[in-house]
Amino acid sequence: MGTLDARVDFAEPCVDPVHPDYRGAKIYIFWHESILIPLSLRGHSNISMLLSRHWDANLLGRVADMMGFGVVRGSSFHGGSVALRQLAQRAQAGNLTITPDGPRGPRRQLAAGCIFLASTLGIPLVVMGMGYDRPWRLGTWDRFAIPRPWSRARGVVSRSIYVPPELDRAGIEWHRAGVEALLVKLADEAEAWATAGTRRPGEQKMRREPSRVARWAAALPGPAGVPLDEELQRCDVVVPRRTPDTVAA
């Protein structure tokens, strides 16, 4: 990972926990196949990672711990779970991160847990599309990506997104579908950028560096985030609103 040319295009640079103006806890989400990028670049940034209790997450949990991430084991979608209480406690003074299509897929289909968590805890989501230049792919459910040495890695990151409290079933489903479509769009954009090797206005070179800010700034009040409608419009993503009857069907 240290050989890569890693660059990122932030729509809102202060969502990065190493940015001097970073304030307020965030929930960072990205596809499971791309987990090597944040693991290698944003350790020791006051981020706790939600991992399943499946046996195949044991190795990932050990790696995350060694790389400077907190680890919470369990599900984000069951309100009475131990995992939810641990996440709520850590979110009081730190960031969270979730791979919303894990632990077993389907690939690039977003589960509603991150929406439920953001709504319940009142913490904005940050959607992170990431990709490599022609990576090797494993034969796993997520087609796990392994970058070629000395190749390009790219990230396209959204603004922080506000998720309203007390969403009903239709509201959770619309936000789930919208965030899924946004994450697909940003991931495809990042992969195309990595393959092309072009320049983007405002791009930043990503380096492995611990955050001196997130250790204390996550506990401070931060921006509430923009409504999902606004971010979808900015990124030219269209998601039809769903009625309760549509969701039930």
C-alpha cells in the first residue's frame, strides 16, 4: 500500500479527520472490497470500525486493531444490541466506519444499518468511493480488490450528509436507496479516475498520517451535514421517492 500514488477529491475537505478544521463525529462508509485504502491511510484517527461476529472477520479485526482503529463486533441494526450501545458510546468522542455491504454481501448493495445508526445517533454520513488502477480481484463475494504495486489509488468523497431522526420505514428505505446509488456513483467515478490517471481540480495526495485533531475535535459540535437530496443533486444521481406501499411490495 505504501507504494501507491493515492489521491482524493473531497467535496468538503474538512470531513477528513486529519484536516485542521475537522469538527464533530462522522460515520464513514465505503464498499467492503476497498477496505485496504482507509486501513492503510487513516489509522490512529479516532475511528472505530464495526465488524461482524462471523469468524472470517477475526483476521480483519486484528489488522484493524494493529493499524490504529477501534473495533466493535456485532450488528448496527438491532437497537438493543451490545454493538449499538458500544457504537453510541464511542460516537460521543470519536468517529465510526462501516462497510455497508458486508460481511457477506450481496456486493455493492447497501444494508440499512448505517442509515438506522446515523438517524439514531444524530451523526452525519460521509460516503467514500474508492478505486484502483486495474487491481487484482479475489474470487470472494465482494471481488476484494488488491492493488498492484506502484499503481494508482483514487478516492471521491461526499460532503457530510444529514440523516433525520425518527425515520419511518419509507424514510429509511429512501435514504438507503439514495446512499447506495451515491456510493455506487462515487466508487465508479474513483475507479475510472484511477484507470485514466487524469488530474482533477482540488485533488489532494493522500499520505499515511495520524490525526492530531480527531482525538479531541470529534467530541466538539460539528456541521449537521447537507440533506441527502442536495448531495444526490450535486452528484447527478436520481433516486425516486418510495411510498410505504412501494416499500412493502
